[in-house]
Amino acid sequence: MAQQVRGVVAPGRNEPVRVETIIIPDPGPGEAVVQVQACGVCHTDLHYKQGGINDDFPFLLGHEAAGVVESVGPDVTDVAPGDFVILNWRAVCGKCRACRRGRPWYCFDTHNATQKMTLEDGTELSAALGIGAFAEKTLVAAGQCTKVDPSVAPAVAGLLGCGVMAGIGAAINTGQVGRGDTVAVIGCGGVGDAAVVGSRLAGAARIIAVDIDDRKLETARSMGATHTVNSRTTDPVEAIRELTGGFGADVVIEAVGRPETYRQAFYARDLAGTVVLVGVPTPEMKLELPLLDVFGRGGALKSSWYGDCLPSRDFPMLIDLHQQGRIDLGAFVTETIGLDDVEKAFARMHEGDVLRSVVVL
């Protein structure tokens, strides 16, 4: 029987979000209803609200979430009612050419729930990244549910659903940071700080954090950065080279998603070094680089989508490391809020005052 719950809806481009009554259908084949316990406020949700993703309004926002499976539909075998899960937006199919080649993190046919959640009047909602977790409950594809240790705090676990996983994965999975490497991270918001954490976890000898905000640089240092550069007052390329004997970093992770910072990353890497783009650009952005420089500097230019993560592999591992005290996922939680506070959280995010506001239900 369909259920009524409260959820945060973006009704139109740049309009304030509203808490509305949401209708959650019973799960169909391959689907699950999850009681949401916590959901982080991510920049991607703000992009949806601003119309930067697409125009499929109204949106049910929220995607960086953890909770408990309430019910499952037919043919669901990997999760069961009562399981504590992190929700992910890359539910792999297991059948496409990437999955068959043993690279499921590149799955070309990820999927979401087939049924739509609606408003009371029947208006269909577009769930952010196929999740829609700024709600007391949500309907997802069962493959979007990854079981983890239920003893971890939901506000911490949910962060792996997007930003923190994107940053850690950009360093470990995409950049393949190794022991003794020098890493530069440009942009020290939540994703950039997670890349700092991932680089430290991988054994990087030197981690250079770059940002225009001294507050963010101080936070990056607390996360494991060994050096900081304020690029508002200092040329970051020259500063990174000075800190690396004139060579540049082995891996440069660009966590802003702008052409000018990507150029900085490109020229701040060592010969045969790696650039990882994990910041998300907007559709109109263009990049121009001398092709001879691309050829002559060698190395690799990579993009990292969701940290090239495989949720079934990476989520439990990172939760275990958190439980062991080897990484502090809780350090990313700036504040906990309610559903009615999401609009205010977007304003604080825009002002750079928080790493993560987390809705706790």
C-alpha cells in the first residue's frame, strides 16, 4: 500500500525548496523502499535546484544518504528488510560491456527504480540522481542499496553516497596515488578534502592543498595536507613546483571543475604525472590547451566520476577504516539539521561556511 511521507521538493528553477507530502509506492520488481536516517546536503542538489542538471522539475532532492531497508519487491535477493544501507547512484547492471570486462565501476547501464514517486496530486517527481533522499522514506532500485556495518552513525555513513567517496576515490581509484607520491589538490571543499584524506590513506609523502579561502586551507591541513597554497595571492603552479624541487606533483586532483583551475592542474604536474578532474564543470565551459604540451608532458589526463567507485567493494572497506580510526569520516559533518532547514543549508553552502550539512531524520 502506498505511503505518505514528508520530502524536500525543488518546484522550479532557482525557486526556494518546499517540504511537501510525497507518495511512495510499494516496491516493484527489483526495487526497495528505504527509511532514510540521514542525508548530506551536496552541491549536486543545489545544481538540481538551479536547473543546472536538467529541467525535469519538480525534483525530489537528496542523494547522499543512509538508512534501513523497509521493504523489497519481487526478485530482490541482495538486501532484505532491516538491512542498514548506504544509497548509491551507480547501481551496476552486471551485463554491459564494461561489467563483462571486469570494470563494473564504468558500468554503461546503471539503473534506478522503475516507478515514480509523486506529489499528492499525482505529479511525478524526478528523484535527484535516482534517489530523492531528503525524505522520510524513498523508493530506489535495490542495486542502489549497499549493506555496511550497522553500528556506524548514519550521518557519517551517508557521506560515502557522493562527495566523500568521490574525493577519496579520485585519489585512490582514479589517480592511483602511491606510497611516497606528491599530490596537489586544487579546491578544498568537501570533495577536495576527501581527496586529501584519500591521498594520506594511500601513503602520499607530500599533500599540497590549494584554495582561495584560508579557512578551507586550515581545514585541509587538519585533514592531512602537509602544505597549503592560497591561490588568491600566490601563483599555485609556481608554488607547487617550488614545493616539489621544481618538477611538479606526481598527481594533481582538480576538485573545482573550472577551465582556469584545470589549466593550473595541468601545468602543476610533473612530466608523466597524472591530472584527475573530479570537479564537475557546467555544459558551457570550454578548455583550450596547446596540443604540443599535451603530447610533450606525457602522463595521463583522467576524469573521475564518483571516484571510479564500486559501492559493494568501497563502501564497506571505508566504513571499516572509519571504525578502526584510520580515517575520520565524522570530520566532514559540520552540522546536523532537519528537513525544514535545507534551504538555509544551501545558503550556507554557497557562502562556504560548511563542509557538510546533514539532514538527520
